Amino acid sequence: MTSMEKRLQKELQAMTKDPPAGVSVNTNSLSSSLSEWIVDIEGAPSTLYEGERFQLGFKFTSRYPFDSPQVMFIGPNIPVHPHVYSNGHICLSILTEDWSPALSVQSVCLSIVSMLSSCKEKKLPPDNAIYVRTCSKDPKKTRWWYHDNSV
Amino acid sequence: MASNSLSNQGLEGIFDDHCGSNTICFAVKFSSNRSYVVDISAGDSIKDLKAVVARKAGLCADDIHFVLAGQRLQDCKSLQSCGVGSHTTLHAFCRPIGNVSKASPKTEQDYGSDVDHFNYNGEEDSGICKECICSEVNFAEQRCSGSRLKESQDVEGIQDINSYSCEMSRPLGYNRFFVYCKLCDGIRPAKLRLVCKGCCNGAFLVDRGPSNWQDISSTTSITGRCTVEKCDCKTPRFYLRCFERHEGDVDGTAVALKHVNMNRRRVDCIACGDVVSPVLIFPCEVGHVICLACFRQYCSVSLNERRFTEHERHGYTLPCPAGCPESYIEESHHFLLLGKENYERYKNFGAEEYVLQNGGMLCPAPGCGMGLFPENGTRLIKCGECQFESCKDCKKEYHTGSCHEVESIILNGSTNIGISDEMAQRACWEMQSMNLIEETTKSCPNCRSKTERNGGCMHMVCSRCECEWCWICVKPWTRDCMAQHWFG
């Protein structure tokens, strides 16, 4: 078994046995090699996203966990948020430059839930229109400048 | 104490079963440079060995003392339990017991047990030797932890290491340190050896056994005394050897790996989550642990993506994968784990990085790549290796006139000198590949590295000099680039 498979199996076990609040792995979505996951997340109580349900798509390469997973919102409900483009791409530094093998699917999900929770106003990123029209399908091929860490 | 003595006996039991009563052959060396080759059963005691050596050397058996890795070997111990095997060199010195005490009364107290053995032979013969147990507490503890790991079922060792688990439960620092052995071509447990720093004599007695890397690398941590009469040096010099018995001259074939250690606290690998031993422990505050298989993968992914960094003290190296501050692999030999071919690549990349970071350039002649440090004020760079003369600014063959003019001459081909068909064919290929490179790449505006863009946005980051630049403007990346043509 490769270290990617070993690691993902352990993460899956931990997340199905003891899932964090508002996060659950959609086990029907898993491919046999575990290279693609869908995770259901719920907006946290008393935030702008309370009661809303979203889906995160994860894709892992064989270099995981040394290479970050590709993570984006998928499905019919994409949250309206200043760091989430309407095509599901998320501007979050731990998904690219600040990724570390010490992070996991669980910690990524919790960071995204907390990113939603700290939002003060539901609005699209200022450059959403041009980004969505021209960007690559793979959000990991976008290099963002992470100027704003407040939201 | 009781539990220590139990585990001691338990392990010796394992050892006896494993080794049987093989005859071993090794050298006993006196500080006077006399040495004797001894054939003896591995199960024989140190006392038996003394009798054999006394006969050969014409000395009184009671006056002979053996030293291995800084520890004096006690009469009641068997050779195998002391870790003596074929090809071991056992150091010896000869001194009447009374003189030993006089020579250094303070130290002798620590080793008092030894002197006592001579006086209470009866107790020794009974097979119960309290003194031995007392003076070996340090090592007994070490053996305990070794055996716990070995016996616990859920510890999956790296296979080649695991097969040595019996050997690794040996005393005298066997399982504390690891080396990369060039003869075995892999990580091996290390034998710890030492000599007197002053006179290089191997019969040097240490006040305590080393327990960590600091102990063996610092010159102040552990003291002792040399058994050579006129030498009053108090400092030992430690070195590590592969525990495998390699014949002949093995100097320089084993390099110490300071970050590789037994996983005593049974910490999960940061990457795959398995609990294995040995592991590599990063020097960060929390001591992140990575298994050797994942470390290999971490290195090879980082090498392929040129993510190693040039560190002013530790050279071309990798940080703790969790990004902990100031936590780097501090010794480049750990990258031998990449395998021969990739280790060569690692060394080449490291040398290139060093040259580029220190204001040098690489010879642009095909297949050369020699590191060159241009002198100020001249555009002409001559490679000392291949003699190729290049232009510092455009990194092409040296030319007169501006770099731009020359580029268009090369690409448009405007010479008509007669050449052979083969040369013409070859030149044609080279011209085609040069054209292809020109068409598909752009040069980093900072270091001129040819860069290919394989999709994604226009925001480029040079993998060589880390300059952030715009694919469209071929200039450093700005807010305007992001607003106007982030994706073209």
C-alpha cells in the first residue's frame, strides 16, 4: 500500500468513527483508491450560513500528503462568500502554499467551516466575473495573492 | 532494580538461543600496539578470555582489563552479551589491581564493581552478580526499551531493519544511533566506538555511557580517562560504525544520521500515520516524526519540484514538512536515502543553487553546466571546464554587438559556410529544438531561466530564483496583471 492510501484510509476511519460537528464524509462517493472524496458540510449555528448544506470535492494525487489535495465546492449550492468563487474555487492559503502534511481532510474541512463562520457579509469575490470566465478547471493552478486574511 | 535484572536475563536468553556456541575470532589490542588474535567460543566469559590472552601475552590474567566502547568488561559476562563478535577489536590494558586504584581513585569508585569482582570470585561463579547489574543500569534501561518495541506486535518495522531486531537489543549503544552504511547501501544500526582524543588509544574508559546525539558530538558532555600511563587526556572521541561485520578497512564507509532514531515514544508518522521504528525525528520543538519510507517520498517529491532550500548553515536541505521554524535536516547524508541516482541529482541541484545564490552563473554550453563566478565589468565568461565562451547577459555564445541582434541571427540562420551532410542534419535538429524552446518558453525576467507554462494562470513563480513574474508582460507580477490578464 502506498503512503497515500495508508494515510487516506486512516483519515477516513477517523472521520467516519468520530466526525467533527457539521462535517461528514459521503461514503457513497469514494472511489476504491480513495483518490476522490465528497464531504458534506453544514453552516455553523448562529452564522450567516446556519442551516445551509454544502458539498466539498476532494481530489488527491499519489504524492499526497506531500502535495495538497485539490479542494473545491461542488454541487448545486455554492456558498456566497468573498473567498469563494461562484465556480466553487476557494481562495485559502492552506490549500496551496501553506499546505503541510500535518494537515488533513478533517482540518481542511474545519478551516473552511470556520472561514464561512467568520464572514460578516455574503458577497462574491470582487474579481469573480473575470476569474470564473477565464480560470483553469483546476483551482490548484491558480496562484492567489493572499492579501486579506481578515475574512 | 528487580525488573532491570529480569529484562537483562530475558534478553540474554534470546541472545543465547540466537547465537548458540559459535566460535568467534577477533583481535585483542594493547595500547603498546601489541595485538593478539583470539579464537574463542562466543558463550565464554570475559574471565575465560583473560586466561587465553594471559597465556599468549605472558601476563598475569588478573592484571588484564578489556575495554569496549569505553566500558570495562566484567569477568562474569559472556563475550556475546558484551557485544563481542568476529571482527570486533577489543582494547586491553595491563595493570595490577592495586595500581589501577592508585592511578585514579575517583574514577575507580565508579568502576569499583570491577575491582570487587576480583576479590569475590566465589560470588561471580555462582552466576549471580549484583555488581554487574548495578553498573549496567543505563544499558539495561536501553535494552528494555529496545525489547518493548521489538515485542510489541503492532509495530511494523522497516523490513531490513527489523530483521536485525535481535542485534539491536544489544547493549553498548547499539540501538541509540544509526548510520548510512555505504557497504550495505542502507540504514543500519550503529556500533558506537571511541578512542582517546589525545593519543587515539582505544582503551579509554568513560564515566558514563552516552545516551543521545549531544553526548557523542560534543567534546564536553562525556569525560573519562585514558588507560595509557603517560596520557592524562580526559576527553573521548566517539565514532560510529555499521553494526554489520565488514572485513578490512571500513573507515569512512558509514556516516552518522543524527536525525534517525528509535521511535521510543511511539509517535505516528506525520505522513502515513503508521507507528514504526526507527524513524526520522525533525529538530523542531515538538519533534515531528516521519517514517523512513515517507521521508524518502518527501525528499523525492521535493527534489522533483525543486523545493529544497539553501540554508546558510545546513546547506541544500529540507525543512520539517509541517513548516516548523528553524527545523531543518542538519546533515546532508540523510539524503543518501534518496538512492544513488537521485542523490547525485540532489548534489547537482545543491551545487547549482549555491552558485546561483552567490551571484554565479552556470556554463550554458550543452552538457556542461559548470558553476562560474563572472568578474565585474566584463560580459565575456570563459568556462574553465569546457573553455566555452559565453555572454553574461544573454547566456549564449559570446558575441559582439547587442544580445538582441545576435538572437535574431541565430534563429533566422544566415550563414552559408560549406558543411558535411551529417553536420547539417545535426545542426538542423538542434535548430529545430532551439526553435521549439523559443516558441514554447519565456525567460524568467530575473535569472533568464527558460520557463514553460503548463496551464493555470499567468502568475509565474520561477522554480530557480523564486521571482514572481507575469507570463504576458514578462516582468515582475503586479496588481495590474492580476486585474487585467490573470488568466490571459
